[in-house]
Amino acid sequence: APVFSQERYSARVRENNAAGALVLTVRATDADWGQNARVRYRLGEGRVRGAPLSSYVSVQAETG
């Protein structure tokens, strides 16, 4: 299973950030070989003030 470099991640976002601004970087590794060692990232389902979390932030699936 993938192992994250930290057990928990937290970030604060300034108001009025520019679109595309970096908020947080996460990192995980997998001890498998080749394609089985590949780690992909995604946001969990959530809502902020009734809107989907994905309408506020996005994740680069390949890099975290």
C-alpha cells in the first residue's frame, strides 16, 4: 500500500488567491515495482458552503 510522508496534512488558504496557486503538496511512495508502484492522487468528496470541494481546488493526479 502507498505510504504518505506525513500522517496528516493541513493547509490554510489566503482569501483571493490567484487561480492555479499552489496550496499544498502531498507525497506518497509505494514499495512495489513498475506500474504497481505508481501512486495517483484525488480529492475526497466534500462540500464547502453547499458547493462541491472540486469547485474550489483541484489535484494533479500524477504529482499530488
